[in-house]
Amino acid sequence: MLRLSVAFALGTSLLVGCAAGGESGNPATSVAPGQARSMPATREAKAHPDCSGTHGVKVKPCPVILKKTKYVAVVASGPGIYEESWGPKPCQPFCKFSKVKLNEIRVYPDKKCGTASVVIYGYNGADQLVGKAFFNVTNDECKH
């Protein structure tokens, strides 16, 4: 009985260790949406060059400059991208985001002029993270 208990304990600890170590394979498809935002979005966006992305995800136009416009329509694209999202308050107080239709984000000017670094998360049809796009939004509207 003691041998069975030791074997069970050893087997359980190996399973826990394997689960804690993560899974192998394509990291783009193994990240759950909740895990995608582990680093604050502003800090993450500032750590990457403007108009860059991971795993082929990108946005157009890039960069986004708001000048005497109601909004700029930003389109996310990449291999297998079905849906995109952003973190909470991605660029306030310089701009606001809205989603009216699939794969289009509307960026509106907000109260202050300035530039914000933004990250967009691209997901496939199974709601798995494909990659991220990093870009700057500049609200230049209040200077005119």
C-alpha cells in the first residue's frame, strides 16, 4: 500500500509539473485571451516599434493621426484573423475606440492632444490569440 501511495504522489507531482510548465507547440494558438493581456497594454505597446506586430498581425492605416476628422477606421489583418480586441482604455485621454463592424475599429479623438501607444489583439475563429499589432495614435485635432 505504501508503494502505491508513493507512486500516486510521484505521478501527481509529475502531472502538476507538466501542466505548470505550459504546453509545447505554436505559442500563437496556445495563449488564451485572458493571458494575452498579462502586461499592461500601454507598456507592452511602447516596448515595440510603431506599426509592428507579431505572427503577421498588423493594422492599417498606421500610424493613426486624428486631424479634423470624426474618426479613423482602422482595420486589423493577419493570417487567420477573424476578430480583434483591445485592452481597457487603450489610448485615453487622447482617443477612444469603438467597434461598429467586424475587423474595423473606429478611433475617435478624445479630450487632449497627444500620442498614445496602442496594442490590438488578433484572434482566430476559435477565439485563440493569433498575434498582436502595435501602433501609435496621435490626436492632433485640438491644435487647429
